[in-house]
Amino acid sequence: MDPLLERGIALFNHGEYFECHEVLEEAWTPERGPRRLFLQSLIHMAVGFYHNERGNPPGALRQLRKGLRKLAAYLPVCERVDTARLEREVLAVLREIEGGTAVSSYPRIHVD
């Protein structure tokens, strides 16, 4: 696995969403192929969770919806990431935010 992706996933899984976004952008910026949208989907999710933690539910919802739309092309697995599970778990968080309830737990990115 690409070291930047691996590092970004570790940061995501530790709830360090801003830092995750920064690292994944390093991988995303030079990409020109189909991988670009996969990386961007993860970036949107990290930014969405960051927004939610900072008290910006509308920003969180916008970012999470963008991330889910882009992730759909990479189901059920991409670069060893269990994208189907990530999609399900992000959808659950999206519903919590839409319902105005506190997020019970943020998803982790699972790698096979």
C-alpha cells in the first residue's frame, strides 16, 4: 500500500481528521487517474468528520455526501480498503447528524 495512504488511514482511524486530510492531499494532488477520486472520497469524509467535531453539521453533511458519491465507484474494495463497510458506517453517521443527535462513534477505515 502507498505509504501516504497508509499514513492517512492511520490518522483517520485515530480521529486526527485534519491531519489525515493533509496527508491524503499529498497523495491526491499528483494523481491523474481513477485513483484520484478514491483518494478524494476519503478526504471528503475526513473533512466531514472534522467539521462535525468543530460544531459545523451543515459543512459535515456536505462533505460526507460528496465523499459517499465518489466512494460509490470504488465498492466493495479498493486498494485493500473495505469501502463497502466504510460506506455503511459513514451512512449511519450521516443519519445521526441529519437527525441532530450526537455521533455515537466515528467509522474506522478497515484494510484487508
